[in-house]
Amino acid sequence: MNKHIKKFETMDDRPSREEAEQAVRTLLRWAGDDPEREGLLETPSRVAKAFGEWFGGYDEDPHGHLRKTFEEVAGYDEMVLLKDIRFESHCEHHLAPIIGKAHVAYLPEGRVVGISKLARVVDAYAKRLQVQEKMTAQIADCIEEVLQPRGVAVVIEAAHQCMTTRGVHRPGVSLVTSRMSGDFRTNPMTRREFLSIIGNPSSNLDG
């Protein structure tokens, strides 16, 4: 787990469900509405439940998803790529949604992992308060640490609602981030192959 993220020792260290719901009521009052009116009576409970879904990644170990590997791959050592992994995250600065897709690839060194596990790693990090740049690095570092492949490539494309619904109000803008290691970083042909397959979201990544 990222050393900069505080991990609660037990569930008892977290605020209670009632405390969380009371915090939502306070925000509703601060926004100028009445949390006791009919339409908002169940809102604190719904928000607390939604937080449990949106931020379930804090209770997951992304590394654990990759520990079961397969070595009977007939010597396969070419690129393994899972593209268009849709994810939903939230900006740690405004709690606004980040909606996007991730492309994840690695060059196996004698063993591979079930493809669904790559998507689970993406979800485990996405379901936390995030900065896209950090999330990109977290996914790549996790795969590299556990699988120890010859290279890892991660590209994330996402729209940030903190930019489209507030502040500069710029809809239709996507942020593209990447992390390349091993052969993806040192071998231009390998990097170009990866970017070609995913559609080369930014020519600036191919340099």
C-alpha cells in the first residue's frame, strides 16, 4: 500500500456510519438545504452507502490480485495487453468523478496472470481518492513488483469532472498519462507497437 496513505488498523478506527451520515447532513445544511425535508431524509444513508462502493479500494490489496500466476504458457514471451479497461474514480482535491479507461501491458518473464486480475488492479487503485498521475504509477509499479516482467506499460485517458463542472468548465477534455518501464521504455519498437494497438492517444508518448 502507498506509504503516504494512512491505513486504519481496524474498522473501529474509522468514524461510525452514523458519524458519516451526520457529516452529510452538515454539508446539506451548509449548501443551503434542509436535510429533514422529505426528499433528503434518506440522502445521508445513500451517500454513506455510495462512499462504501466508490472507495472500496482502500480495503483491497492490489498486489494480492496478481499473486496467482501461470507458468505453463509454452514459452510465450510477447506482449500481454488489456485495453479499454473502464474505471470510475474520484479526484482527491474536490471529490469529483474521474471517468476513463486504462490500457495495461506487460512482457512476461516466464509466467502470466489471469487477464481479469489486471482489471482488478486498476479498480483497486481507482476506488480510492486519486490523482491520475499517481494512479498510473501505482498500477505500473504494482505489476512490476509482483510479476517482475521484462517491461510494463500503462496509459490512462480520463475526463475529470472537477474541470468540466467547475473551475474552467471545459467539457470534452481528456487527460492522458503514461508510465513505461523495462523494454517499453528502452525499446522504441516495443513502445510503438503498444501505442499502435491502443490507438496512440497522444503522439507525445512516443518519444
